[in-house]
Amino acid sequence: MNDLAFSFFGQRLRALGSGALWWPEHDLLCVSDLHLGKSERIARRSGRALPPYDTRETLDRLAADLAHSAATTVICLGDSFDDIAASQSLTAEERLQIATLQAGRKWIWIEGNHDPGPVEMGGTHLAEMTQQPLVFCHIAQPGRQGEVSGHYHPKVQLRIRGRSITRPSFLLDGQKLILPAYGTYTGGLRSTDAALADLMGVDAKAILTGSQPQIIPLPR
């Protein structure tokens, strides 16, 4: 499995091609915006049917990343479920898969804007978490340093050899690191959007996800 080593706030981290963040020093894997149950939520609210495999695919990808990293701590950075009803509508098989991933690990659910955390499931439920010198939260706070967040589902659009490509991406500068959305059915916000451009410093970079993660200056 491909990953890219980089430095953030004095810490050596690794960006996985899947969009997960690995902190080897602390045996810690961080993922953001799983949005489990999104197909169920769309069908429930709009009647529009999508293939109902997003939860299983997302959890399978997470299982592979945990096997790769051997992480003993997992932080889910909010919006782990598409809404509260989606967390309550999981199948018995999906609940078992989550319980299996949690077994033997410290598991932290960070509160998101779509869900306050699936309180009926195992793990610890927090608004944010500090693992010095980094702080993990769902939505970036202006001016805070050493912050790891999600929420925005950042993506980068590039033109290469006459073709336009778009990749979910990590965004980072000297103070902030924003993770891409990890879930199967998640869209994204372009890095050029004002909401992201205003958060990131002039030295900001993007790490493109995919089979060969690569770091580039942040397109603006």
C-alpha cells in the first residue's frame, strides 16, 4: 500500500493513498468524514436508490489501512455517519464489522456536524482530542496551531497533458492539516474555494490521494 511521509508541526506523519492519516510514533490512524449509511439516508429522504454498498466498501478500506499500519488507536474525525438515523439503520453485519475493527484498539469518535457520535457503539466520544502537540477536531478553527481536522472534503483539480483530473487531497500549512473525506459516497470542495483558501497559509501544500500520493503546492 502506498503512502507518503511528510512533516507537520514537528511530527513525522504519513498520508495514505486512501485518505487516512497515519502517525507511526503513536500507532495512530485518523480518518475523517466516513459518512457511513449515506445511501440509506438518500433513499430515506429522497426515494432515490443508490447501490447500498458504501458502508461495507468504506469499512473494508479502513480494515485494509488498519492491517497496513497496525494502528492501535483510531480517531474518526466527525461525520462518521451521514445522520443519526443512518447510524441506527446499520445492518447486523455492518455493526459486527465495526465491532471487529474496534476490538483491541482505542477508538475515538469525534463529534461532527452531521452526527454527535454514535453513542450506542463502543469507543470514546469527544468534541475534540489532544495528542500533544496535535489537536484533532472536526472543523478547523482560525488561528489554532497544530490542528488536524476534516469537514470540508478537500479536493484538488489539475490539468495534466491536456486532461483535467480531480483528486481528494490533504491540505496542510505550518499550522493546519485538513483531511480528505474517507467515505465512498462523498463529494468534495475544491481547494480554490474561498472557505479553504481563507483557512490555508501562503505556504500551503496539497497531498493528492490515490495509488501514488504526491505533494504539490496548493493550487489557488
